[in-house]
Amino acid sequence: MKLLLVDDESKLVEALSHLLKKNGFVVDVAMDGETGIEMACTGVYDIIILDRMLPYLDGISLLKEFRRLGHNTPVLFLTAKDTPDDRAEGLNAGADDYLVKPFFTVELVARLHALARRQNKEIVDTLLIFDDIIFDPQRAQVTKQGKVILLTLKESQLLELLIRNQGQVVTKQRIIEKVWGYNSDAEESTINIYIHYLRKKINISNLKTVRGVGYYLQKNKISIAAN
């Protein structure tokens, strides 16, 4: 499960990131509101953990704009603002849950799992169709000419990123940020290996390389069909 943590308390961020990773989560971090909304809108996250008091753009304003733009990723407020009015304001702004600092880590992890279960029940699966490839992002599964091809998590995330941006060059830096995370130490050679895996597994003839820049799928606009 991939999380975005938006908080400006560096010691808390460091400790919480460590804790979440130990519990099996992949964590990206934003230390201010402007960076937070940019990452929230352009990344692929299962849950967003959001502080209310942030530099440049406060958490309430961030969440309202995020929802206005049509994003439905579950958001948990993690904040020191704990009055009933504060809680009501956060939930009315579009938060799915509200947890007050200081908190018990076991409760935070439990709430995250509860949000994930709720989200999974509400998701309406969509199939991404590219040429003769049918990709199911929820199952990390490709069907090509009736043959089912299973992908690893990273292969699945890379393929989804390319399909959703087909016709546009996806730079290597953006691939690293979206698939491996903003704080990852993944190198360009790692991307090359995973591109090789996709080509070998799926035989995508229209997966093009722009040398020194990135990759793109050469195709007409994307088709999305309800599953």
C-alpha cells in the first residue's frame, strides 16, 4: 500500500515514515502544502495522511482543492487541532478520518487498514485498453490475445503510468518519482531493466525509447471500459 505523508514536523515525519515502512507501507513525503497537493494530484496513492498546519498551503485548503479537482483518494487528518469544531471542519472539508496528535501508533496503523478495506469495497474496477492489451490495474494483470500475463507490482505501476500518458514522453525522472517514490535511490538503469521486463513479458511493439529522456507508448487516445 502506497501512502503520501504531508507534514512539516521533521522528527515526526522521520519516525512515522520508519514505522509505516516497518508495517509494509510505501511512503512518500511532502513537507509543505504546495508540494503536498502537487504530489497528491500527480501521484498514485492508496491513502493520504495530512496535517492541518502546513507552510504555504494549510491542510484544509489543500484538501478542499484536492476534492474540487475530483480526486477521491482517502485522506486521514493527523493533527494537533482537537476540538469538536476542528474535527467537524476537517471531515466537512472531505477527510475520511481524523486522528489527533499525540496518537498511539497501533491505532494509526489500524485506521489505515480500515480505510484501505473501505476503499477497496467502493472501487469500481476499470480496464485500461491499449492496442490488443487489456490491463487490470487492481489485479496487476494483463490479458493479451486471450492470454493472461501476471506482472509484479513495479511492472504494473510502470505499465499503468505509460498507458495513462500514452502519446506523451514520460521522463525517467518522473518514472522514478511515480513508481519508486520521491525519496527513492533507484537509478535510471533500474528503469531500463523494468522496461526490458515489460517488453519481454508483453511484447509491446509501440513502447518507444527517447534516448536520454524517457519512454512513451505510440498510440491513439486511451480507452477505458467498466469491468
